[in-house]
Amino acid sequence: MTTRTRTVALSTVTAAAVVAGTLGASVPAEAKSRVVSAKAHCTTTHTIGALKAKSSNGRIEVELEVDSNRNGQRWTYTLKRNGVLQASGARLTLAPSGSFTVTKRVTNAAGVDRIVAVARNARTGEVCTATVRY
């Protein structure tokens, strides 16, 4: 092999390594998104609740769902991340299932995030609580 051939071959190998490294780096860090969910613990057995967290563009998308199978009930809710209030408000359960859903995107801090959701039926006082670690 001549010096010219070795230089071209080495340049081709180097260029291929750079391209491969660049392509590998362009794969999003969230390509393998994980989803964490937990069933809510409610004070009555007829209400079902769930809390789900998943990655969303560098943040955590949190979804709280409460299903009481009764339309028109007013519920208040809070969502906290690491003890800090992220969202609160009130929702009505809607047809056809008598449920409501709240979705909020929160900061994804370094380490494990503890997300707690609490929903309270304004008329009956029933409470549903769920916690996930993300």
C-alpha cells in the first residue's frame, strides 16, 4: 500500500467514525421515555384514581385521573412536586364516564422527583391520593 492509499484509507475511516459519532449524538436523550404510574387510594371503593408521569421535552408530564362514575361532581385537586405546589384547581366529572383528567408539565429536577396528587370531592369530602417517584 502506498503512502497516498494509506492516507485516503485512514481519512475514510476517520470520517466514518466522526459521522457515526455525530449520528449517535443526534439521538434524543428521551428516545427511551419511561412512564411511571400509581393507582390512587380513595376513601370510598366506588371511585378510581390514577397518577401517571412521563418525560415530555425535558420536563415531566403529570396526568391525574379520577373516575367516580357520576357526572357533575365537583372535585378540587392539587399536584405537588417535591413538596412544592405545581397546580391546583377544580374540575367537574363529565359524561360519559363520570371522570375528569388534569394534565400538567412540571420541571424535571436532578435526581428523583416525588409527585403527589390529591383530589377531594367538594360535596362528600371523599379524598383520593396518589404518589409517584420519577
